Amino acid sequence: MSGPQYDPLPLGTDHRDDIPYNGPHSPGMPPSGFHTPETEPLELHEEDLGAARPRFMGQALNDEGPQPRTSYASSGYSLPLSNDNQSSVYGLNPTGQNRDTAYYSLQYRDDPHDADFNGSNANVGMNQDGMRSSPYLSEKRDAYLPHKARSRRRMWIFGGVAVVIVAVIVIVVAVYFAVVKPHSNNDSVSGGASKGGSKGSDTSSSSSPQATNKPTTKVAVTGGDGSTVTMDDGTTFVYKNSFGGTWYWDENDPFNNGAQAQSWTPALNETFKYGVDKIWGVNLGGWLNTEPFIVPALYEKYLNTSNPAVDEWTLSQNMAADTAGGGLSQLEDHYKTFITEQDFAQIAAAGLNWVRIPLPYWAIETRDSEPFLAKTCWTYFLKAVQWARKYGIRINLDLHALPGSQNGWNHSGKLGTINMLNGPMGLANAQRSLDYIRVLAEFISQPEYKDVVAMFGVTNEPQAPIFGQENLARYYLQAYNIVREASGTGEGNGPFISFHDGFKGLPAWAGYFTNSDRTSLDIHPYLCFSDQSADGYDKRATQPCTAWGPAQNDSMGAFGMTTAGEFSNAINDCGLWVNGVNLGTRYEGDYPGGPWPVIGSCDQWTDYSQWDATMKQEIQQFALASMDALQNWFFWTWKIGNSSVTGKVESPAWSYQLGLQEGWMPKDPRAAAGTCDSSDPWAGPLQSWQTGGAGAGQIPATFSASYAWPPTSISGGGAATLLPTYTQTGPIPTLPAPTFTKSSGGTVDAGLGWANTADNSGMAVPIPTCSYLDPWVGSAAPPSPLCSSAARRDVPVPPAVITPAP
């Protein structure tokens, strides 16, 4: 090789080779297992040896003749080369360029193991001659001057040291503020996920590189226990799942269903065998459909106004008026923070494989003076679908609040009267509710979503004792037909359809919907709202077994798939606003509608900081009995928010998450098996038609005729022909799909929001020549005449009243 010759380089062992080295390295270059001067920039050797050898010298010690030098990073003394940062190209090329974009890399390679070195890449054409002509070779040679230039060399060395020190300081400061400090707040998260930590070994492929000058960053797209998860905002946490669960998320393949919540739960791309595989789920109550006792801090802010917040209707009115406090957008702040991706990771890590997500109708639209924040919560439901897919969790979508209110309780949107299937607007509100069922069914039946949103609860807690089981059955049959038209019949098309028992009890539905395609009966068993008792958990440990177990077993045979969509650990109605804002409790004798005998103070049931290990074990035993008795269940609810007044959870018996953290919920739901020691357990499997097999969808014509839609009369309203109804001519508010952008550019097809293009009838909207009452009117006389050339008239909405429990 021409040019100045190198000084003789000493062979042998450095006198400090036995000292482990933990100093700085090139980015991406792991430290070697022994000390070598090449790894320490500007380390000086013995006085007579001249300047320190730079870290890319490598095997030049042993190479003979005019052959290229193997870099240190590719030598036999270190780990294999895995990126350009480990070769001298990193040191020679300007920061931020990689070997395919840097100007000098087109002319220079110093690694003979590189395929491009010998000219194998015709575009680059790198060879030894190219190396000789590199302008950087002369700079490398100039570092090794003859001994006669030693004094001048020292000046350059010390000057270089000063420059490097300044550069290191700048880099350290930049790294601290850009990387270290933002991640210093990643506190540990219990229940299956914690922030921070190192990347796990369970990785798949990397994202496709973008056409930028930055080196491609490999991000794990799958992993198991101990792996590092990267979230949408770029932050990471360590996934903790001791049950064999695996997550999967690739921005280039956002509809991949390879994730699995636990080893015993089928992955999303596998068949969930209803009646064999167990549904062990939890509700995400209070998130997209708020309830005062679940998120008290939202309501406490507006407790003392002239229009106190007691439901989402009045909460929305107060927020909208509070422009200084953030206005109605405060609800979106709640959506962003109350449930996050890490909750889904924790749910899978808790051994749970389903979530039931309450969603209000205003996720689709609002009309007239309805004050709710329209459409926004749908955006966060789509996030829930993405997170559920990522962690292998299936979703039961529950339509929780309907126009006019289906039960008069605060979680239906407005506390007060029942106006769905009841009252003068009962039929019109039912029409509108069925439309919203249709819009949701069309979306979730699309192939991109059907394996994640696998169950659809068409109406939460309708008050059949008020408007009758017959009319509820008519409404359910119409909803069934709508969902199946959206999805098509046959196994795997569209969701399992869940019908709440309407507070009529499981036996009342035996024999209904025979041969229906994948229908499920939903019951919400609670012990806390009946007669109150001073007995503790120790005396009530097996009560769920006798109260719920036999009926659940019988219904699995008499109806088919039966789930408990809600239950809790509460054995009394103690807890802040469990019954409603400022409505008191039965336990303390101050709940309206009494008289209620005073049992005692609720403090012992709400101050969980005073619960000892014995009480926590008793609560856990109660939880295990509940799980075993109900078999397929969704606990209500995953999370209870802190009160802004006390700063803590005031209804602890209702929070699964808090129970895991504090030790009264089982870490493994499989531990519930056999708790009830039932002598008459249900023995499956379900019949073929109940799971979408032979005969599914062939409902007897006599049943369809007996429960035809619409009803002939409406409770509290009279004959259907005398009541306001809508016409199916309105535009369809198709729900928007999420947007996924590939790392290489372009978007992924996320569906059009409508599974069945042949389903094209319009939405139920008012007839211009007919008169209507306010959808939330309550008790009132129907308009007369019902339809004419008269203008539409509305009756003011009455004040809220309490609807008694069934």
C-alpha cells in the first residue's frame, strides 16, 4: 500500500489486558470481554509507541503485506458485525448517514468480510483500488507519524482530546434531555406490565425502513413474558404475563390476529369454543359511558351547581357551560387517561381473556337538544379494538345507553323515566335503537373486526318488568335479524348476540330463540341491592354457589350459552354513589323508597386500608365462589377511579384492578375451579346450532310470527298505531374506521364500516308532517292528530325521578 508506512506495531498482551472494560463503545457495538486499547478512544500507549491505535485497527497487528485491514468490530476478538455503527464507517461518515446514503461510503469499505468490499455490488463497485483512492485513507495514515514528528503529534493529540471532551459533553447532555429524562418517569405498573426495562428476546420482524437518512430501528412486533412493548407514542414497558400469553402488533400488518391472552385461551386467529373454553372477563365500566360511582372525580366538580351532575346528561351540560375548565372536551381527557393500552396488558396478565365494553348510542350520533359529546368515544373504542387485538383479548361490545333510556338509571345517559319500549315515544325510540344496533353490527361484522369484537350485547339492562317480556322478545328478535343481516348466517359470520334477561330471571327465557344462530343469555347477578345484612364475607363465602350456580347450569341447557355480564364482590350497597349521586345506601338506612333498617356504618366496607389479611382472604374466597358458580363471567368492573375529595377509591369491592394490587382478588382465575363443589354441574358441549353449526339460524316460523315487529301496543303509551313512529329514509351514519400508516408509506385498508352492501335502507327519522314528543319526555299524551300538516311539536323533558330496582 502506497503512502507513509506505519510504525511497527507491537504484538503481545497489553499490561492491562486482565482488566475488564466497561467504557464507551460505538453505538450498537457491545463491549468485548477483555480490555483492549482499541476500544478506548485516544487511550495513550507507552511513550515510545506513538499515538493510540484507533478502535478500527483490528487485526492489523497480524496482517502482512499490502492487504486491507479488518476492522476491530469485525475481528475475531468481538461479537459479529450487525450494523454499520460497529465498523469504522461509523467513525468516518457524517453523523446520521448510513452506509447506503453517506457520500464516503460509496468509495470506502474497511471490512473485507463485507460483500461490497470485493466489488460484488456493481452499483457500489467497492474494491481495494477504491480503498486506496479514498480521501479518508490518508487521514488515517497521518495518525501514524514517524518518531521525529512526535512533538507536533502531541499537540494534535491534546487538541483532539479537548475537542472530543467538548463533543462528549454535548452528546451526554443531549442524550439526557432527549432520552433519559423522558423515561425517568416510567414507574412500575402492577398487574402484568411495568414501564422501563430492557427489550425482551421474543421478537419477530422489523418494520419496513422508511426512505430517510436515519438508520433503520428494529421494533419488536411480538413477545411474551419479559419482552418490551412499544406503544403508539414510542414509550415502552415490559410485558409481564406468567400464563404463556403473547402480544402481537405490527403497524404494517395491523389486522394480524396472532396474539394470545394466555396459553389456555385460543389465539384470536383460532376458534373460541363456546361452552368449552371459558369466558373470564372484566368490564371497562365508566370509561366510554360514565357512571358517577366509577369516576366520581368527574362528577364531584359539578356537585354543587344549580344543575348538579347526576348522570352523563347533566355532566355534559355542566362541562359545556364550564368553558374555563375545558368545556365538553374534558370528557375526551377522561377517555385518554382512564383506560390505556397498559390496562389491556394487565388484564391479559391477570388471566382474563375477554373485556365487556359499555358503549353509548352517542358514539354514533346525537339529535336535537341531546347534550352528549357525540362520536368522540367511538375513536377510543377503536383504540380498545387495537389494544385487545394486540394482547389476544376478545371484546363483548355492550350497547349500554339507548335513546330515551331503557331503564331510567344514570348509566343509560339520563336518570329518570324510561322512554324505550315505554311511554308515548317508546316505539320511536326503539326504532332508533334498532338502527344503532344495525350500524354497530355492520361495522363489527367486517372481516377486519369480527374475530376481536366477538360478542354483541344489543341492549344493557332493559326494564322488562315495566314494558313486558313479550315486547322485549319482539325487540330482541328484530335486533337478531338485523345483526344477522349485517353479518350473514353461518359459523364465523358476525358476533355472538347477547340478550340481557331483562330482570325476568334465567328460567323465564328457557326455550326462546330455538335454532337461533349464536345467541347468548346475559344475567347480572348482584347480592348487594337486596336485603342488607351485617354478616361478613366469612359467613357468605358460599352464597354465590347456591344463589347462582344451579340457575346458571340449567340455563346452559335450557337456553344455550349463558354468561354473567356483570357481578362484583359487593355484599352490601356501601360505596360512594353506588346507588346514585347523593342517594344514600340501604345499609345505612338513608336510601330513598324505604324505610330501610339501619344495619351499621359503611366505613368498614369502604376503607380498604383497614382490611387485614384475614378479611382479604375471605373476600378472595367469595370471588372464587362467584367465578365458579357463574362459569362464564365479566366482573364489574376493572377499575374504580379515585375520589377528588378523599384521593382514594371509595367503592373498593367493585374494582378488580385494586383487588389484584391489594391482595383480595385471585391472581389466577383457574383457582376458582371446584370452589362450589357442585353436585349438578352443567355438562357440555352446547348443541350444534347454538354455536353456529347445523340448523343455526332456522328459527321456527311460529316463533317468528308470535314475536313479530312492531308490537301492537306499548306500555305507558297505548296502541302502536296511535304513537309517533319514524320512517326509514334518513342517511346512514356509517362509523369511521381507524387509519393505519405503514412504515414504508401508504395506508392499510381498514374496511368501509359496512359489512353488507345489500343492507341499504335508510335510518329511522321523523316524518315531516307528523308530530313528535321529546324522546326523553316520560309520561305524556301522544300528539293528536298524530300526523297532519301541523308543525312538529316537542314537550319539555321532565325532571329526573328515581326508577325503582326490579
